[in-house]
Amino acid sequence: MSVFLMTFIIALVFSAIGFKKYVWFISIGYGLSVAAIGIFLPLYFGAEDGMLPVIASILLILYGCRLSGYLIFREVKKASYNKKMKSEIKDGKDMSSIGKCGIWFSAALLYACETSPIAFRFENGSETYGWLIAGMIIMACGLVTETTADVQKSLAKKEKPNRFVDTGLYRLVRCPNYLGEMLFWTGVFITGIESNMGAWQWIAAICGYLGIIYVMFGGARRLEIRQDREYKDDPEYWAYKNKTPIMIPFIPLYSVKEHKWLVA
């Protein structure tokens, strides 16, 4: 059985939590799937290609545990957030079982594709490590960025719960947590460059990378629409929005809400 098929099955198992609550297919189930794949790879392959791929897997575990832990905490503790998000994200109550299975299958496939560069690195091996090291550094930077952004937002909201956040990393971009996500998965993609991937493996890796980038911009669009509505009468918010890039520092992209094809 190929490593890709095994990671897909793992993602199916852990993302199945979404049958309990629809949104968990793409939230808690996402984090659990990535962490489980990160645990599986070194257990299955060992350290045949040295310890560096194992460290890359550990970064996957840290990412998945951080994400799922944060989402579980928010689910349990922050009732006001959950109430707000009911109007933003479909609850799946009106979706058929076939529709839910389609979401489950496609989400698990995306998670397998996202993590595939590291899986293929284990499977194919490589005699060089430059791209692997570079990718892991970028992964670590992404993990630090999104964690820092979440902490900064939580602290700012405790101090001023009814105000938008424009301190810390939020001075650089309006969605630094999504920026961290994109950095992390860019790093994952880079780790596979030296791993002698075949054509279909490259297709899986590219689809996973482009898929998560699309999801991040879709999430930024949804957040922008919500904030525009919530702070519509606040001139400070509009001044902040019009001068601060939405996702990527120093790139003058300030809004994506008009791009209706970004549905996530």
C-alpha cells in the first residue's frame, strides 16, 4: 500500500469527527488528521533517511496539536464566538448524508495532499538535505507566526473586546494567523523538492499546496466581510483596513471581499 493511500486513510479516520458536528470536518478534524499523519510517518518508516525527516514530522505533530487544541478550547470556552460563527459557517443540518460524505472525503484528500511532500520524502528518500532544511525553517517560522498572532489577538480582545486588533503582528497584516498558515504549508511543500517525486506525486503535492492557499484566502475574505459589518461605523477600522495589507506584508492587497470565487 502506498504511503499516500495510508495517509489518506488516516485523514479519513480522524476527520470523521465531522459527523458529530459538521464544521469539525475542516477544523478539529483537520488538526487531528495532520497530527496523526505526523505521528504515523516516522513510526512506519523509522529514521532510514536520517533524523531530519523525523523532525519535519514532529513539526506536523506540533502544528496539528496546536490547531486542534486551540479549536477545542475555543469550542468549549468561548460561547460568544460560537454564537457569532453560526451565521458565518453552515451547520450542515440540511445536508444529506451523501453530501457530508463528499465533504469528509474531499477534506481528507486535501489533508493527505497537503502533507504529501513530507510523506514522499520518507518514501522516496534523498541524498541531499538543503531543501528539506529550508522547508523546515519556513515551517517553524509559520508555526511561530500563527501562534504569536493567536496569542496577541486573545490578549488584545481581553483588554478591548469590542475593538478590532491592530497591534503586534496585526500592524503588518490584518490576518497574520493565515499568513503563518501559508508560511507553514509553503515550508511543507519545499521539503519535498529533493525527494525524487514522480509526476502523480508532484500533482498531489501541488494540489495540496494550492488547495490550502485557496482556503486561507477564502477564510480572509469571510473575516473581512464580517469585520466590515461589525465595524462599519468605526473610522479607525477603515483607516486601518485601507493602509494594512490583508495577508502578505508589503504587498498592497487590501481587500478580497469582491472575489466571490473565494468561497471557503
